[in-house]
Amino acid sequence: MVTIRDVATAADVAVSTASRALNNNPRISQKSRDRIQLIAKDMGYRVNSNAKNLSLGESNVVGVIFPVTKVGNQENTFHIDMMRGVNKELAPRKYVMSVAMGQTDTELLSNVQAMVLEAQIHRFILLYSKKNDMVTQFLSTQNDVRYVVIGEPVDSGTQFYVNNDNVLAGFDATKFLERTYNSKHILFIKSNKNWNFEIQREHGFNHAIDELKIKRESSNLGLRHGNDNSDRLISYIKAHSNVDGVVAADDMIGFTFFNFWEKTFNKDIPVIVFNNNQLFSRMGNNNFHCVDLYPDKLGQEAAKLVFSDDTRGYIVVPHKVR
């Protein structure tokens, strides 16, 4: 493989001069740049994108930041689908992803700080949005860093974000149950994390309940991702046999409720969730529905925005009830 040192030797110049010429540095005369670039082309030299960007003070890497995750937690495939969308946009640009994860806020922040200060990564996509986020606060203080949040921004420093209309999605999901199954006692359940997107979906649920003038079944279950929901779920289900429809803020907790209900009463209950997880859809049969939020599209639009020249911007990705 031809290296920049080979090009420099053939052009009878220093490696630093060859590098500047190939990067169109104005310190090198146009005549010299043209000559060295022609030599490089004839030799079949290919520019190392990473080296080129580093010479400009930036890595050809986009940091993708996951929310804080405890060891052993079963993570949502929604994040993986978003990453696929991000990669669709990065590949043609010759950029790659570097993932930041952590079990605590401090650990995650340390990871991101190293990416910015040591690896010279200046573009980031956050797969979450939450109040008082240490990572977002740090990124907003870095003048040469551009970051995009997937989700409704809750930090005043966030200028770029991509999101669904989660209020409308919650509204549409609730009306779907009433229209399709004539559900009159609809339950809304969410996780114990109380994420902003869950709050918004619950707002939409409440708007639909008020408009339809049907029974709202409130719940403080605050389900966890994992297998520690059994006692609370069984107790709640036995005490609320009148529930005839469920809107779940997340596909995992929705399927968990669906599964326990079926085991308790030996019959199905219509459930609608917000992630189009094909595995859960197949296991949940025809009474298990979803609002497709197009996570791959969210990721792709976030990647476009992180390279945009706009000084502010946001994109709303539509949803579809399935």
C-alpha cells in the first residue's frame, strides 16, 4: 500500500509538506499542491480519512452515547435500531461510530470526556434525553463539539434534536384500543425510570381518555426491566380483572404485563406498545400491537443533523400504529 512517506519521497519533499499539499493547506503554493497531488494520484495513494481529519483537529468518528445501564439489565433493541440508522448516514461519509456506555453518570461522563479531549471526537449523538444530565452539560460547554439528542430536549443548552411526537403517539395508541377492541377500562403502564418520553406518552393517553370519556385505570407499578416484577404484577392483575386494554410505554414491560395476564386468567388482553420489536410481536399474537416509531429513521436523521451547517434545528419523525 502506498504511504504518504512514499509520496513525499517521489515528490522530493518532506512528509509534512506532502501532508499539507494533499490537504490543500494554503501554506503550500498552488503549483506545489497540484504537482504533489498529481504524483499521489499516479501512485495510487489513498488519503487516510482519520489522519486527514486529525490534521484538522477532528477524528472521523461520531460518538454514540447510551443512557446509563446497570450490569445485567436487558437492554432495549430500540437503541440498536437507532444505531443502524446512524450507520447508514455515516458510512458514505467515511465516518465510524464509537459507543460510550457507563453503569453510573460519573462513569459515562468520564468516557465521553476522554472521547472529546483525548480522541478528538467532536460530533455526538445521544440516544436519550433526561434532566440534569452530566454528559449533556459537559458537551454544551465545549465550543468545538456538536451534539444531537434523540428525544425531547430537557436541557436549555441543547440546540439540536430528533424526536417523535410522543404525546400524539400516546393519544393514537389509546384511541386504537378503544376503536379496535371497544376497550373501556384502559391501563397505562410505564417503567420506574420515569423517562421524559414516557411522561409525554402518558399525557397523550390522558388526552385520549378525556376525549373518549372512558375509564382511566391508574397504576403506580413502575415496572423494572427484568424478572423482579412478579409479585406486584400478579397482585395488581388479580385486583383489576376489569382492565380490558393496556397502553405500555415500552415494549418490554408491555410484553411482561401481557404474559402475566395470560398466565393469570388463561386469556389474552389487547396491549399496545411503542417499539416495533418483531420478537415480542410474534410471541404476543394478534392482540399485541405497536406504534412504530421508526428508530432507524430517528438515528439516520440525527446523523444528518450532526453534520448539518444549521446553527439550530430539530426533526420530528412520524409514527404509525400497527
